[in-house]
Amino acid sequence: MRRLFSRALFVVVVLCSAQAYADEKDSQGTTDAFSALLSMPQAQPEGDGEWQVFAPEDFKATDEAGLIEYLSHQNADMQQVAFHGTLLQHAVRANMKDVAMWLISQGADPLATVAGFSRDPDSLGLAIYMGHWSIVDALLALPVYQQLSGQQRTDRYLVQNPAALDELLARHFAAPTGKLGSCMLNYELERGAVQQALEVDSRQLPAPGELDRYGNCQSVQPAEDQSVRGSFKTVDLAAWKKLDSQMQLPIFGYLLQTLASADDVKALFASDLRRPEQSEELTELLLPWMVARPRTLNGIDPAPLPFDARKALAEHLPTTILNHWLADSNHLYNWLAIAASGSVEEFSWALALVPDEILTAESASAAQAGLQGVRSIEQRLMIWSALLQRRALRLDVQRVPQLLYAVPISLWAELFKHGYRIENTLATERTENSNHPDEIRDWLVRPVAELQQSWPLMTEQVPDLANNIIEKLIRPFGRKPFTCTNNSDSPQALQIASLNTLIQLGAVVHPLSFPKACVLNTAPHVYAQLLALGVVAPVADVASAARFVFEPVKCNFLPSDGWLKSLLAPGEEEDSRQLHFETVQLLDVPESDNCAMVVSGFWDMVGSADNDDFIGGYERMNPCFERLEVTESRMERNGAIEALRFDGGASAGLLGLRDTQEGTRYYLAYRESGDRCSGGLAPHLLAWTKSAPYYLKEVSAYAPVAQALQAQCDLQGDLSACLGAVDNSRDGNSTTWDAPQDVEGFIYRTFTVQRDDYLGAIQSFDLVKLYHWGQNPVPPKWILAAIDAISHASLPVPEKRRRIAWLFKNPAQLKVALEKRESDDVILDLADWLPRKDWRPLITALHVESTPSNIEPWSTLASEAQSNNDPKAACQFLTVAGLPCH
């Protein structure tokens, strides 16, 4: 670092995952205080998360008394935040009562909230949430909490731990009322907690249907564990009647969720509890329970009421109303799906209540329901037997799911009689949408006995099955054309038995071309059997070992403004993904001396998916988000850049080849390594289309030219030795200008004329040229170079300010430039001459809502501003760094 300020006045400490905190007292003392507290065993985060915090060398304590003794010498800032909490909040989380109360005596604020944590609790709310009742009692004795009434305590803190109502009432909290009371009543009833339900002040409770499940009750969430849910008991009727007498509306609707049997339903309806007087109102209460318990307050679908209870409730519904309700596709689906997950008796009962006209109109929903929750072949057989006995079921309509995998083969004949059809995917080249369901593919992996049993039905449904099924089995499907990249996606021994069976059943054998890569990656005995059966043709031995030779790029590249603009254009955004192009390579293109360009990039998820919170600590999740590669070929025509996307990755680099036999030029895409989320890409050939508009297209692995290349070279091996080429991949050692390069580096090295023009316009303040550059994107490194040049220019300060003001006009471009690692010294140099009032655009551009990855140089600037008695400027710099400002 070429500049050092008086950083003793202001030190930024970064702990673990770039979680930083600043200190106005003794910053080292604050650092050591956090390190000591968080190194204690009881202060470790819950679950699998961790904070890699190490105890200070001089900290040897093993209990709270020793920790307090150590903290008393640190002069730590009690309001600072590290790992999402203050020292006090971490002490409360760790159930360190003595430490917590000592910290409060030293100035820690118990009312400070844990930002970003559920419902932003203060110290009392956090202690209630954690169930640390000794700390709760100690905090309640403080004047700041003593001044709250019992009702204020309940309204503010009950939501932190609804299950602890008894504990809170014992500490003179008031019974919950209003909407909170309704939520609590629902909560206690779902737990079957009769006495706790009676403790709710129920005089002014809204009806259960009036609660906003996604708003008012979001903070009071019933248990998801079905084992803790309560059930209706007739012995509690007296208690329910007492509660009912206190309520403005009947408790009847609340009790429906506790019913567990037909006897419960009978007892509830026989009781003298109030219920809705109008049949329509009663129907509205009962209908939701016919499919499941209504969605819980946290949006989780719990288990449905037991079959006997639902069957008994249905007896209280008029048939006309039930039929009208079942006519809704969602209701019908839920009705049958829940029954399908139960017994056959339950499904038969539910299906019998569906009229023919509704079943015909909603056959797709009924078929979907028949696939849900079925746990055994026997159950599946009985459920689909019941469905297929209904002639009203129509399976030749839209939205019918694929059924062969779920319906037993013994029922396929009936399935086809109801109109079900198999999609013929025999001739489908599955390269673009490999995840599309394929019933023929799934059928092929069935046991031999099932293939024999279903062959007559399959050939009847798919007339050309016998003529094409061998190719469907042998050729890897659902993958890219360049196949057999390893043993796992090459033909396996298990397929030989299926091949023999299919041939015996009448499948026609056509010798198939077999890429050399498949030969190399197929077990020798398997390949020998494939040859013996005649299903693959022998790989021809290519005599000319030098048919394909390396050919370097010979085109001319003119770094025009159009090319520059196309490389700087922002990537597409789609939902939570953003497209970033990372590499660029230049290629020869037919009928032109000028180069074409290939750019490659990926869709990246916006934001981090790692877990990092106050309770669980930091946990690296490494999710397998969809990181699809996007590759474009770009050409300049009449000053405009035309871009076309093509299949097959090119981010690892392309190697130019000449086919000396045909005279055609090809490009070999280097192998791309996979990771835990992707299998990568095998080497594959690309070629320009034969006529304009030209674009790159992947060559099938089964094309003769691809076969010949595989015969000449081991595409998984050393291509340089085989083709006499320098390794032109991104990871290779090529120094040629047309090798794949990082986009940003390519721009900086190639567009020197434009860069000099831009920097010259800034230096001379040429308004005509500056207007031109103001209308176009500018590379981030050029902006940094311009700022640096102004700082070191021999110009009066007013002239420097004019130029800097122009550079600060585009906040988006300025932000990207100043977030580069190279920007630290550039920003620090501005502090030598740029007045503080001119920093506002820069501060605005770099405003962040969370701690950035690099705190410098903002902490240094804040330190300098504090030294110069400029607290306002210091606060601005701290804000940019994502640090607290007091």
C-alpha cells in the first residue's frame, strides 16, 4: 500500500465471512471481546453452521466469571455488531445471564434489535425466543421493561415464542386479545392445549375464516409435526362450552381441525355448542376440511383429517353443494389425491361421489390425483382399477399426465381403451430439451419380463417401434450428440439382455454407426456382444492419420466502435438470473477477410444462496443452481453487430482444424470440466453453416467427419500432439492474439485507439468527443484510468473538478468501475485534492445495503475525515463501506 493514514484512530476488523465492524473506542479491544465471547463453547451457532473465530492468545477463561473479568479490560464498544449481533445479543443467545447483565451495566442497550432476524427481537424478545427464562426474569426486572403494561408485553413479545404462553402468563403478561388472540386460539387448538386455549381473552375474537393466514397470523405458526397436534375429546366439551360463551362468534369452526373420528363428528354435532344458523354458513366451514386441514398459518399443508372424520362430515353437506364444489378442478384434484394416499376403501368412496359429467370434464385432474401418494404396486393397481372402471374417464384430452410408469401393465389395455396415447419419440433428436419426459425411453429400462408382457401393446400403439427400438436403446438419448464421454454413458452389460429380448420379440436390427469414443469407453466384452448381435457396425480404420490438421486464425480484426459497444452491452436479466459473458475468441468466417467473434458466458443466480444468520452461523450451501452456458457467434455487417446463439459450449476455447480430404474448416471445442452441479461438456466439432447468414452449428458425433476425427485423435487425450497444434484452450499456454481471452482483458488490450481517444477527450475536456462517449458504455478500467490521470494531472483544482464531475455523471458505470480491486489507490488519491462536497455522486453510486467484500479504502478515508474533525464525511464513507455510523 503506497499510502498509510493514521489508522490507529480507526481500524476495521474483518472476521470470517467478511463480517466487519468498526469501533469508536478501542477497536482492538472490541475485536478481542467478540473473539473471546464467540470462542466459548456455549456461544457456538446451532446446526451445521460455524464462525471461524479464535480466542485471543491472552484469553484463558472457561466460565462466565472469567469471561467477564477479561471483558472488563477491553474497553469494548457495546453497540458494535459482529456476526449479526452485539456482544449483549450474543450473550443472550448463548444463555450467559451473568455476562448479559454485566454488559448492560457497562452500557449495552437491551432494546437494540437483531436486524434481519425473525421479527427483529430485542434482548428480551431474543431470550423469550430461545427459552432462556433466567435471562427473561433478569431483564424483566430492568426499569426499561418494568414500565410496560402486561398487555404491551404480550402484544410485543408473545409472537417470539407462542408455545411459551404459560411461561409468559406466569410472569404477569396479559392474555392475548383481538387478532393475536384468534391466532393463539388456532395455535392452541391445533396442539390440543385446552387449558391454554381457555387462557386466551376470547371476547372479541374474529371468526377463523376472517384471519389473513399470510399476514396477521404469520408470526404465530402451528406445529408442523403432526404428532403434537391435539384431537377432539368429548370430556373437553364443558371447557369448550365455557369458552364458547365468552366468544362473540361460535367456537364450532375452530374445533373442526381437532376432529379425529366419526364419533368426534357425531359428538360435536350432538353437542349444544353454538354453530352457524344458516346452512350456507355451515357449508362454508365444512368444505375446506373435505380435502385437508386448511393451509396452516405459515403456508404449510398439514395432514388431512382422518378418513372417518371426513366421511362423517360429508354427510352434513347437501349433494348439490358438494357437486358444485367438486366441479372445480383444484377441489377435485385435492379430493381424490388425498383419498389416493389413504386406503382403497377411501379412494372408492371419494370417487363414487364424483358425478360422471364432472369426471369427464376434469379427467386430467382425476388422472393427476391417481398418481399422488400411492405407495405400493398393489395400491396402485386397485386405485387405477377403480378409475378405469369409470367409463366417464377420458384420457385423450389435454393435460393428461404420462401414466405408463405409474399404471401397472395389466391395466394398460384399459388405459388405451380410455383414449390414452404414447408420444412417439423414436425419431426425436434429443439435444435441446433432454429433460422432456420420454415414455418409450422409460419403458426400455424395465425388466425383461415386463418388456415381454407389454410388447404387443406397445407395438400396437407405436407402429414403427419394432423398426427403430434398437437404435433408441443403443444410442445414448437425452444427451448431447457427442456421446460416450466416459464409461457411465456408454452401453452397459445390462442392455445386452434387453437387446436379446427385443430381437426375439421382433425388433429389426440395423447396424448403427458407433463413434470411436463409444468403443473406447465401452467394456470390451459388451462391445463384442454388440458386434455379434449386429446392432453396431465396426468402426472403420482411417488410413490417413493426418486428415485433420491445425489451422491458425488468419482473419483481420478491426476493433470498431460497434464491436466495443457489443462487448460492453449489459447482459440479459431473467427472473433471478443474469447473463454474464466471460470469454471471447476470434474466428475466420466464410466469404470474409474480417474476423467473427464467439463469446461465451453463463446465467448466474443473483445474490448468495449461502446461509449466514445470527442463530445458525455461516454455512456454505453450494447449491446446484441452473448455470447454463450461453454461446454466441457475432459478426459485423454494415456497421452493425449481428449475434446468433448456438448449441455447444465454447468457453474452454476453440481449435481451428482443416479437413484436408474435404477442404472444410472446422472448430473443435475443447472439453469443459464439470463440477458437482454439472457433468461438463465433451469435446465436439463446430462448423459454419454452408450459406449466409453464417452461424456455428454443432456436428453430430455420428457424422462421418466426426467419426474420422475420433479415429485420428483421442479427443480426451493430447490434442496438441495429434494435430500439431499449440494448446489454444483457455487453460493452455497459447500466446496468440486469437486464443480465448477474458472479455475485460481483451477490450483493454485490443481497443487501444478508442481508449486513447477517450482519455484524450477527458484530459483536454473536448466537449464534442465527451458527448459521444457520454452516449456509449465505457469500460470500467478506462474510467479508473481517467480518474487517476486527472488526479495526477498538472491542472488547477477547478479544472480537475470539472473533469471529475463529468466522469461522475453516470452512476451505474461509476459504480462498476469503483468496485474493481484496482480502484483502491485511485480513490485514495482523490482524497488529496477533491473537495468533500464533490464526493456526493460517488457516495450515491456506491451506496450499499450490506457489507461489501472490501472495506478499503473507505475505512481509511473515514479515519482521515475523523482526524480532520469532519464527522459528516466520515459517516458518508462508513456508509459506503457498509459499516455503522454513530
